[in-house]
Amino acid sequence: MNTVNQRKKSMGRKKIEIKKVEKETNKQVTFSKRRSGLFKKACELCVLSDANLAIIVFSPADKLFCYGRPNTDAILNSYIKGTTLFEDQNSTGDSSICEQYNREYEEALKMLEMEKKKLADIENRVGWWNDSIDDMSGEQLEQFMMSIFELRTKLAEKEHEHLMMFSM
């Protein structure tokens, strides 16, 4: 049988029934994920349409979370006064901060993916010292030799650390 056909099919994204989550831990996880998505969409709406908005959310644990552009206080004050004038006109500053956070988030995601790939490579190489050297190219042999040398050096350092600890 072909290996492609043997792979387990994932469930993928499915539409879920919208109803109150009863379990407290699930409720907190759902809130956290949905809140970040809501704030991200609000930020995108502000950037794309130059809208001013404020979102105030209380978590199931009664923690307050706010997002506002130009800021939450300015939006609420203008709403209370019934005007569209905002006392704090730092909208470009808040927008650039939001964009900066989004860039940092994207960079962190990229770094996370790179680290996951590194981890997968390391996990695939478990037992590399048992590989047959007969099938290795010159470059692979050189890398193998460097890996063994590095392992030997680290083991010697650890041994030295343990000896120092026990001699005190």
C-alpha cells in the first residue's frame, strides 16, 4: 500500500455549535484564544478602514482586557460626551504599535517553526552514533567526526563540573 494513502486524515477545521462552554478550563482556553483573535481583527479593522474603536472584555476569571484606537479612554470619553472628537489624537502611534506587535508576533511564530524543525531534525538523528560510516560521504564523515568531538568535549566538561562539585 502506498505510504501517502496510509497517512491519517485530520479532522480539519469544522464548524462548532455555539453554546456555553461548561468546563472551567475549557472556558478559559476558549476565552483566551477567541480574545486574541478578536483583538487582532479589531486591529486589522482599524488599520484597513482608519476606524476608531474600543473593546472592553471581562474574562471568566473577572480580569479586564481592553483594546482601543486611538485608545480606550479617548473612545469612551468621546462616547460619553457625544462627540467624534478625540482628546488624544495618537492614532498613528497606536496603529504603529499594533503593527509592531503583529510583526513581533509573526517573527516569533517563524522562530517557533524553525525551532520545531530543529527539534524534529534532532529527534530524527537520535542514535546518530550508531549509523554506519560505510555509507557516509566525506562531508558527512567530517560532520560525524565533529559531532563526536563536540560530544566528547561536553562530556569532559560535565565530568569536570561534577568533580568540582564533589571536591568542595
